[in-house]
Amino acid sequence: MSRATRAVIDLAALRHNLQISRQAAPNSKQMAIIKAHAYGHGMVRIAQALDEADAFGVAIIEEAIPLREAGISKPILLLEGFNSKQDLNLIRGYKLDCVIHHESQLKILESIEGDPIKVWLKIDSGMHRLGFSPDIANEVYQRLLKCPSVSQPISLMTHLSNADDLADDFTEQQIRTFNEAIGFKNSSNEEIDCSIANSAGIMGWPSSHADWVRPGIMLYGVSPFISQATKQYDLKPVMTLKSELIAVNQYKKGDRIGYGGTWACPEDMPVGVVAIGYGDGYPRHAPSGTPVLVKDRPCQLVGRVSMDMLTIDLRHCSDAKPGDEVILWGKGLPIEKIADLSGTIAYELLCGVTNRVAFEYQDK
């Protein structure tokens, strides 16, 4: 391989993070959320490594099919459900579970026959994105009970909008709204499973745990909370994005570096060129001063990130040479810090790693 840019995926860290979720919610089943290519980590490999998860959650049918074709037999929930009658043929064929969140889906289920499918009724407790109003939750539930195309029992769920902010009491309000909306559950003869908690709910809001929890970003070693580091929760980074120096050059005081000459050398100094850029998924808007690690020593980005390369200040690593490893985020360098400096979130950086970056899976 001529270019050393790669994403190293630590499967042992992944499983460790699942155990952190299980320890936080010991009485709940674990639905591992692996949508969006497992947050950029490689969906099939991640699912195979998470053999202790109780189920998986993906967004769409196109994400579920490769899992089934790879031999993943655990329940797979389509978090966006289906959009047409034709989708139901695939859902039945691949034995997928569905979230029902809109009247249009309900009408389709009421109009068809065939093998019943497992459904989760989604209630909008305050996110105001997908889900039925709490006022009609019982009505919708009763309609689903009468559908021959729906298997029993029907599960219930909602989604938290502000759980990443531990100072915001709206999460407790959402939990109350959901619990009030499903009051009919107590009179049912069926054992009805419920799910409320995402990663932030799991770690910060014990009253949200219910029968199932849905760990997502925490599985990949990223804090689900605003301005709180992963080490506080013993989460381990799963992806370490690496490259190497391809040049080390000496420049004079005042020399300008990169496109637009936005950064000038404050003194005579070495500047390194790293083989990674926004064409690989590194954020173009990362400013000068964004940290990197060179030979495990802290250095800083200088100048603009270009498509294939970026430049770094090597004054604190004067012995660096071409071929030396550079870590852009991961072990020793939290991705949250890079995201914050770049005006985005860790989710976007992880999902944005492009297909020209080689993926290397380790399990130690």
C-alpha cells in the first residue's frame, strides 16, 4: 500500500464499550445501533464483533440486507420503518422488525395480508420528528392489534432529544410523557417491551432504561454528553485515524504555509506534510492549532487543510522525519476535541471518513 492513511478499528474497545452500556443498564436488553455504516466503522464487521448484543438497529432496509447476507441472525430493527407495500416483501424475506411512526405506514399494514411482522410503535414524547402523538398512542396501538399483518406482542418506543445535556430537565419530562401515553400497557395481557434510552439516556438518565436500551455513539468510544470527556465514563475510542509524514521542510520566519497563506511561520522552523486531507474525511475547517500526535507527541495543524494533505508545526518534534506516524484522532487524542475545534460533532467526523481510507481491524 503506497499511502499509509488508514482507520484502525479496535474491536476489543468496541466490546468494552458495550459492556459499559450493560453495566449502566444491567436490567435492560441491548440494541446496538449500527446505522450509517456503524457510524463510519464498517457495519458488518462491527455487527460480527458485537456478538453479545441482543439486537441491532439500522435506519433503512438497505443497511439491514448486508447484515442478513453476512449471516447476522439476531433481530434487526428498521428505525425508519418502511415507505411502501413493496418494502414489506423485503422485510418479510429478510425477517426484519419495523418502527411504525406515521399514519401512512399504519394504513399500509391495515390494507395487506401475509406473514405478520414484528413492529415497534413509536410515540413522539417531545422530539417532534417521528412518532405518533401521545394523545392517540392507545388508539394506534389498538389498530395495530387488529392488523393480521402485525405479530404480537407490539413493542413501544420513543426517542430523547436533549439527553446529552444533563442540566436540561426536558428529558425527565419526555420520560413522563411517554409513560403516561402508554398507560394502556398495564391492562394488556401481553408482555409489552419498551425502549426510551439512547447513549446519553443510558449513561445519564437511569429512569429511561426500560426493557431495551439503544447504545449508539457510546459504542464507538465517544461521549454522548455536551463537554464531557469519554474517560469520565471509561469509554475507549474504537477508531484511530492515522497517516504519516511525507515531507519535513525547513522554513524561514514569515514564510506563509498552504493555500491562501493564512498562517505565517513565527520563526525559522520545521513544517511537516501529512498524507491526509478533506478528501479522506478530515475536516476542511479544522483551524490552525488543532492538535495531532507525531510519534505520540503533541503537535499542531498550521494553515488550511487541503484535499490530500495538511501541514503541521514540528517545533516540538524536531527529530520527526518522513515515514513517521501521525494520529489525527483516536487513542491519545479524543475526536471530540477535533470536532469542537472544527465546529462540528464527532458523529459527523466518524461518518465522514471516505472510502479511500484503508480500514484495519484489530482484536486484541
